[in-house]
Amino acid sequence: MLTERWTPLVLRELLLGSHHFNQLRRGIPQMSPTLLSKRLQTLEEAGLVSRQSGDNGHWEYHPTQAAMEAWPIIDAMGYWGHKWARSQLTPDELHAGRLMWNMRRSFDLKHIPCDFVLYIEIADARQKRWWFIVKWKEADLCWNDPGFEVDSVSMRAW
């Protein structure tokens, strides 16, 4: 099951908190929507993913206990890949969008006491402006101004 192309990345995204199809797509931008749908269906049939109807009528995908127990394997594969396969990225390979998406996944929402909007600008990146909208139980990433008052600003050179 874990040797099918893209499957470890789909599981990684699910285990890191992506539950909606578009969140999964943003976490694995090189994967086609058709193949993502196929992998989700295969994972559901294998008992690694539970598909549930969400509050807004869209499907949500949640890792099952079997998937959660695969976390050490997925984590070890990522650690190995970082150390041996992709430890030295060239400037052309750096991607601000992947960095921002990883930051979005990293918010520990249990320990954030209030809602806030964080604006980040990276001077040398292709996509220069990012907004994190953090609300209780959810963090979202926008590349267009969402129109909310910004609580914190960070500007950096890439």
C-alpha cells in the first residue's frame, strides 16, 4: 500500500491535518486532482482513510487508526529523504509556497489563545505576499488579501 506513487505524501498531508480535497491538493501541488481522488479512494478501501460529510456539504477525509499508526514510517521516510535525497536544494528549487503551507500545518491551534491575521512578505520569492488567518481550530493560508485587519507583519528576503 505504501509503495504506490504519491501515497506516502497523501498520508503525510492527512496526518498533518489536511482534511479537505483542496488542502490536500495544496500540500501536494504536483499531483493531479484525478490521481489524488484515486489515491483517496484506494486509501479508503484499504481502511486508512475515513470519508465523512463536512459541515459545508463538502467531503472531509480523516486518517483512521491504521493510518495514524503508520505515522512513524511516513515521518522516517521524510527524515531520510531530507537527509539523503534532497538535503542540498538550489535557489531554483526553493519554493515559498511549500514553506508557507508547511508553516500553516505547523500552527499548534490548541495553544493559540485568540484569532489573528499574520501577513508575510518575501522579497525575492515568485509569490511575494501571504496571509495566515488563524481562528480557533483552523489556520488558513491566502495569497490574496483577505481584507481582514492584519495583527502581525513579517517581511524577509528569500
